[in-house]
Amino acid sequence: MKKFTFYEVKVEEIEPGIVVTDYGSQLVTPVLLADLLDRLLREWGETKIAMLTIAPSATEMGNFTAVIEEKNASGFIVASAVLASNPLQRELVRVVHGQKQTAHPRRIFEEKEEALAWLREELAKH
């Protein structure tokens, strides 16, 4: 199982195919997301993964879907979940997710275990 830190983002494959990206206090930007997607592709290659993102703060969120599509992340990410612990954060993520769909399913969760259960189900489909 892979585990590394990319800039300040902790990346860990907690079980086969389930990857957690924890941004901690790092502000998520489209540039950081693009660089991280490049690194994930190098690490996992053609292996399908389901990703749980823990990111308390972000900027320019409206550009995230474009970055995901530009990097063809849906070619190796089969599903992505965002852990959003407070109502404001959940609403912001909902708005961004609603602007443009990705080729892979995305959902927002309050509870980590619920998110992981959904990611396991989605990964099993591939």
C-alpha cells in the first residue's frame, strides 16, 4: 500500500484501491489539484482507484471540475468522495459539484465510514 506526502498533502492507500488525500491546513487550489492528479497517475498508473478527499479549505473551486477533466482523472479515478464536516463547506462543495459533472461519480459525506463504504461499492463495480 502506498503512502506519501505531496507538498503538505498526505496521500495514503488505506486498503487496495481506496486512496485518502488529506490536505490538512493546505489551501486547495486548481494548480495544486492538477499537480496532485499528475502524481496520483504516476503512482497508480492504469490501476483504478476510489478517492476520499479531506480538504477543509479551497479556493477557485469552480475550476476543479475542469482540472479533473483536463487531466483525464476519470480514466483512473472511478469515484470520489469529499468529507465535509460543516454545513457551509458541504453547501459550497454541492454548488461546485452541481456546476459541471465529471465522468466518474462524486458524493459529499459528513462521516468518513459512510464515505468509505460508498467508495468500496463504487470500486467493486470496476
